[in-house]
Amino acid sequence: MVDKKVPLIKAEKTPQKDVVLDDEGFFVIEVHDKEIIVEYYSNVYKDRRIVSGSLEKVFSGDKADALSDIIVRYMPHLRAEHYMYLGRELQRAQCALEKNKKYVQGGC
């Protein structure tokens, strides 16, 4: 055991205005017919601003952990914050699927 003081860092939600969008693209998550569908869109830029997306990949499954694993395998260059967001949303989608509730994807 190490004899040193370890800082306790309190959690804070990042304000929406401070969220940095991923240069790689974005995901749309939906629950349909007993499975979670995750669409990945690459960013489409106009004048150095993201204006839309181009569908590149579609992932499907019914478990958040399996979807997380496969997305990381096929999308290795996302921002760390983006992976964390996906994990939260996929878990919410799985809960909605298991409880037969409506799922609406949340913001960053």
C-alpha cells in the first residue's frame, strides 16, 4: 500500500457550450424490433463547419457491452469523450429495450 495523499476529484458535467464535437463523425442510436441500431455518420463540412453527415456504418445488437466492443474495433480513432457518451447512451438504450420502453437519444 502506498502512503500518500490521493486527491478526491468531484464529478462535474461538462456544460453543453464546452463540448467539443468529434472531427470523425457522429452516431444515431435507435431501438427497433428487439435490437439496438447504431448508425455512424462521417461529418460533412462546408466552410470548415459541420453541416450534415454521410452514413458510413450500421451496427446492431441487443447488449450495450457487445455494441461498445464492436464500435471500438471498427472506430478506433474517436475522441475519448465520444466513447464515454456512447457507453452511456448504449446502456440507456439497452435498459429501454429490456423494459420495453421508448428510447430517445440524449445530447452530449
